[in-house]
Amino acid sequence: MTSTPPAPADGVRQLRFVPPPGSTSILIIRHGESAPARPEEPFELVDGQGDPELAPDGRQQAERVAERLMSEPIDAIYVTNLRRTAETAAPLAERLGLRPIVEADLREVHLGEWEGGLFRVRMLENNEIAQRMLLEERWDVIPGAEAAEAFVARVRGAVRRIAGRHPDQTVAVFTHGGVIGQALAAATGSRPFAFSGADNASISHLVVAGDRWILRAFNDTAHLHDGFGLAAEAPT
């Protein structure tokens, strides 16, 4: 029979979170604001997906992300094959002397016939299909869009691969809003769109310990606001 150790004389303090042994701490950063969509000038496509560059505000957001994370013990940086993530990661990679690793399976959900910037236009119009997408919480109601099951599988697979490469380490992953929503829904067992709408250049935090995914933070944007030790004239 095991005995219970006596409580300390000053009482038992609340426990602080400690990452499980062998787990990976993943800082998930949404890319900075990208160039505006213009129906008459569709975005260039990469493997069938829109590939806009960062807007000027997005480049300043990338600098703020770098300032926020440059003192963190980051062991690796990941980006997708879409340039807005690489451009957002570049300032941090330069400060840390790390070469970003491309993980293409963390690219944004494929929007089928609404690629090239048309998705933004249809959402602004409150298109009937857009309404149905939000109601059913499925991207694949958009004609030709990626099947929900396929999207779930590739995001889960990418997160597991990254975690498997970096036990007991911290990595920064620069990715997209739909991917962030899917990864955090998988971590929490929530509705598919419960974590949709992560802000540009926001930071979320996921700890992956095998099949146990622990959400520690969502949509942290403190670094984007004035008073965070950066120039007051920088945009929020």
C-alpha cells in the first residue's frame, strides 16, 4: 500500500502547466495581411491556390511578430508553399538565424472555384453559398473546394509530422486562417469553425504530446497594438 506524502506546511499551491515529456510546443502564426483582392486581377495561382504577396501593413505585422518572438527558445520555423507565410516568417528567421522549412500540407484549404481572391468577393456579397458554408461549417460547399475529410487529414498529418521531428522543442509555424481553425478544432473536439477568424499575424499555441493536443492560447495579438515596446506610429 502506498502512502500519501504529507502536505507542505504552507499548504498545497495550485499547479502550473508543465508540457508533458517529449511533447512539442507549436506557436501557430497566421500570415500578415495579404494584398487586396481585385476581381479583374485574380491572384497568381500556385498548385491551384491563390498566392498573393503581403500588403504593406502585412509586412509591418511580420516585423511585430519577429519582435514578439525573437526571445523565445524557437528551434525551427515552418512555412507553407504560399509566399504570404514565407514573407511573414522572414523577419523572425533573420533574427534567429534559422532557415524556414516548407510544410506544404499546412497550406490553406483549397477554395475550388472561389480561388484567386474570389472567396473574399463572395463573402462580401453574402453569397447564398457563403451563407450555407457558414451554417454547415464546411468549406466544401464551395464548388470544387477541398473535401472536408481530406482537409482534416492533411492538417492532422502535418501537425503530427512536425511534432514527431521536434520532441521537447518549440517550433514556430506560419500558416493560414483555415488551417489554424482546423488544427484547434482537432485539439479541442469543437465545431469545425469554432476557431475560425484568427487575426492576421496572431499567435496561437498548441502543445502536442502524441495523440494528446493541448490548446494553450488562441489569437494572441498583443504585439500588434501600440504600447508593446514598438514604434507608436506602427499600425494596429
